[in-house]
Amino acid sequence: MRTTRRVAAALLLVATVGLVIAASSSAAQERPRPREAACSTSIRGSHATTDCFNPNPGADRVQLHVECARWWDPDMDTRPVEVGPAEHVRLAERCWKEIRKAWVSHHR
């Protein structure tokens, strides 16, 4: 009786470990790759520039947004630009004075 319980416990342990390993490997395989272009944004004084490269097989549309620091300085946005597969684009925008922040949005 005692041997049967030990064998059952060992089988249960092996089955549990197998399920955990199978679940973690399938979860790692199911993670979707980001389908966005990789962008790098820099700010120098009143000028903001972003360089975007799309390594994916599908196209991505990117747009640079600039928030100006002064209340009287209007915030600026570039027009959305399509970045095709293996293409590179550079977007630039500026404020009259300082820039508070700049970011890129992705559209499908």
C-alpha cells in the first residue's frame, strides 16, 4: 500500500512538472511580435527628430507629436507617414522655443 502511494505521488509530481513546462513553452511561443516600426526620437533645443525603421513584413504608419513648453507656442504634429517593409523614414518638427516632450504614434 505504501509503495503504491509513493508511485502515485511520483507520477503526480512528474505530470505536474510536465504540464508546467508545456504551458510555459507554449506561452512563450504564442507571444505576438510587435508589428510596429522601431523609432528613435531625439530633441535638440526647439527641434525634434525621429528615425523609424520597419523590420516587419507589413506596413506601419507613424506620426511625430511635439508638445511645446511655452503656453503660447502651439503643439505640432507631422502628417502620418507609411513605413513599408525594410524602409526607413525620418520625421522632424519644431517649436518656436523649447520642447516639453516628443513621441511617436503608430497607426494601422
